[in-house]
Amino acid sequence: MGGTRQTGSTTQPAVACEHCGLARLCFPAALPLHEVPRFSRLVRRGRTLSAGLHLCHAGDELQAVYIVRAGTLKVVHTTPAGAESVVGFCLPGEVVGLDAIANQRHAHDVIALENSSYCALSLDKLRQLV
């Protein structure tokens, strides 16, 4: 992708957190059962990302953390000369963006390797939960 600034997502119907098969791998797993519906109301579900598009770019301001629902994302470090190094992969149930909380900026590009879906929890809503 070498610096391509394409970003894109669409929405599709999605299951509430309390009925999601990935809930035991996601944020709700750490919550008391009675708190899961409250958490679910704060999450934007049913987001999709086409293969090859960015979920976020290195240097972008942190807007949300993302939970992968389906598909695979790669985390890429790009040098100033444009060379890419894959530093990780994100699989269903994994949270993307927590590394950006300290300085409010994403350190790496996150790119869909295949058509993927995810949920988003805005930083403001995450702060409400904390």
C-alpha cells in the first residue's frame, strides 16, 4: 500500500454485544453481566472495511478503538523511504488502537487483508466506561 491514504468503511446490521459470539474475547468479557447492555449501547457495530483499505493511518489522531469481528487486518510500519514492515496481525476478537491511547496518535497503519468487519468504541465513550 506504500502510503496510500485510502480509508473506507460501510455499515451493515450487527448483533448486540450481549448476543455476539466474540463477547467472551472482547471488552464485555471483563464486565459484570449486568453492565454488558450498557456497554453495548456505546458501541458502533456493523462496520465493514474492504480488503486493502485502511482502518487507520500512522499519525492519525485517536478517535476510537476498534474490535475486529471478522476478517484479518495487518499492522504496518512504513519507513520515511516507503519500505513497509508488518509488525502484527489483528484477528477476530482483538482490540485495535489501544497503543494510541498514551499519545493520542496511531503509531502504525492498520490495513484490511480481506473484507473485514469491526465494531468501534469512540474515545469519549471509552472514557465514560473507565
